[in-house]
Amino acid sequence: QIIEHEVYVKELLRYIINDLKKFRIVQGDQSLGGMIICETSEQARKLYAYFDEIQNELNAASPSNQSMFKAGIILHDWEDKETRKGIVKDFKKNMTVDILIVFNMLLTGFDAPRLKRLYFGRKLKDHNLLQAITRVNRPYKDNKYGYVIDFADIKQNFEDTNAAYLKELNKFNDPDEVGEGNETDTFTQVLENPEAIIQQMQDVKQTLFE
């Protein structure tokens, strides 16, 4: 009742629109985009429904600092698949959509380097949380980092998820976990010898040639 309420939704939009506007000015890049991860499907619909109204209100209050953002909404039951694909393309390639509003979609496997502002309206955990956060970590022009704005208090979930992954990784070095004599250096699991890789490629090349 609270997060879908008109008062809450409109105030959230005021913050997000102003935030993205300032972010673009500070970064000196008007192509940077944002994504709002909503708590419910209905909240997403209302954010989309009120978006233009709130943007016009903010523009009227600040004639010298206006924004012309276009929002796109992606829900599994919103329009058809081709329409949703068009909205994604307009964000990723055409850059005619500035802010994506999502609920349960585009949180994994979505690669748009211009996405640099992620607004968390819901709590995610485990790999879903890490997958969502990495949506904003693609290098883009001079922007090496993405930014997360947290309305849902994901801090504890983030710390718990990281701790779980570190614990899993450290099993390589923990004799109690892997058994005596089977200890493995963690770094040997993720680092390769350049000479060995080159030799492997030479072997592959020879095999293919033959």
C-alpha cells in the first residue's frame, strides 16, 4: 500500500529525475542512462504512468534546468515481445529511451554500457543481486564505474552475499573443508601461465592445420 501509493511513487520520481539530471551534468555526458528496479509490477506501472507528469512539473519549477527524459517500461505482461525488444533497443542502441523501469526483467544478461545509474527499489539477494549490480559496471567512454542508489536497504544482503562467495572460495585453502593433502592455492584456480596458454594455442593451431 505504501510503495504503490501515488504520493510515494511521485516523490520517488522527483528524486530519480533530478538525480539523473544532475548526474549527467556532473559527468558531462547527456547519453548516460538509468534503470529503476521496482518492488512490484504495479509500482512499475505507476512510475511509468506518472513519469511525464512529474518531469513536466519539475521543468515548470526550474525553466533554466529542464530535462527531456523518455522512460520505457519492461514487464513480462506489458505489450508484446516485439514491443519490449524495441524499447530495449531504443535504450541500448538508439539512445531514445533514458530510463528503464523494470520489475523482474533485465536484471541478468542485460548489457548496455551507457547504463550507469541503478535505482534499487527492491531487495535482491545472492547471485540475482550481484547480477543486477554488474549491469552498471560496463566501461563506457570515460565512465569506468556504475552507481547504485539504494531505496530498499540492500546493504546487508550485499554483505551476506559477498561473505558467502568468499567462504566458498576459501574452501580451496581450508583443510577441514577439502581434506588433508588436497589443499589448493586459490590463486592457481584463477591465474594461468602465459607460456602454457601460448603452447596450448600452438598445439591447437597444429591440430587444426593437420
